[in-house]
Amino acid sequence: MGLNLDDKKAVVAEVSAQIANAQSIIVAEYRGLEVGDITALRATARKSGVYLRVVKNTLVRRAVAGTPFAGLADKMVGPLIYGISQDPVAAAKLLQEFGKSNPKLAVKAGAMPNHVMDAEGVKALASLPGREELLSRLLGTMQAPIAQFVRTLNEIPTKFVRGLAAVRDAKEAA
């Protein structure tokens, strides 16, 4: 049974709300995937903070019209599952990783605001570290000089104590 007009408007509004806050949209073909596989993918998506939905392409085209993701409309052909995320890398990583274990899920395209990518572009995006990892690397880089300075300051009294211990040991041996 198809959706009536009110249901279609509700779906377009829901997808539009997700797209309004999105940093990336990834499109994958799911032809041949079993229900259990899609359920597992959805559970993983929820944990990752990725909005994942199978929607009619015409409804998604209406949702992306007039947004920075409008260029993606040309890539919407066939049975597609849409991964929408506020993290630029999360949806790409999720669908790319799931596609490795389930070859029937094929990433077709993706988009970031005002930039449309093909499958290779999405693969390259998925290989990037996530926001949390980048922040931890940045923090580690910023913290390294301070930590080295503290170790250097700590080394002075340590050398002094080692010197006193060596003198004490020399006097005890004599």
C-alpha cells in the first residue's frame, strides 16, 4: 500500500529536518540485502548517530531541493538507503564498513554541503579519522611541548638525587 499525500508530506518534512542539520548525506544501493542485515545496519547507525532510512527517491529529491545537497538529486536512481549525519565522516564510515562485510550494499554517492562525491570520494571520506579522533590528536599535539617541558624540569632534581645517592654509595663502600 502506498503512502497518501499527508504521509508523503510528513516523510519529506522529517527528511528535510534531518538534512537541515546534516554535514553529509551518503547514498547506497541495498538491492539483495536481507532484513536481518538491514536491521543490524540500522542498530549500528543509531549507535553512531547516523539517521538511516529507506525513502522513495522522489520524496528525497523534494527534501534536498533548495539545500546545499541539491546536486545529489541526479544520483538518486534505484533502491537506495540514505545515511544522513551531522558528523561529516560518520555516515560514510558506517556504510563503507558495512559494505565490506555485505557486498550487496554498494555505496553509490555522497554529498557534503555544496559538494557531490562519487563512490570513490565517499571511500576517501570514510578513510578520514572522525571528529573525536582529530580533536584528541590535536590535543595531544598541543600538550606534547608542555609535557616535555615538565619532564625536563623534573629531570633536574632527579639527577641531583641520583648524584647524592652515588656519593652516599661511594662513602659506604670506602
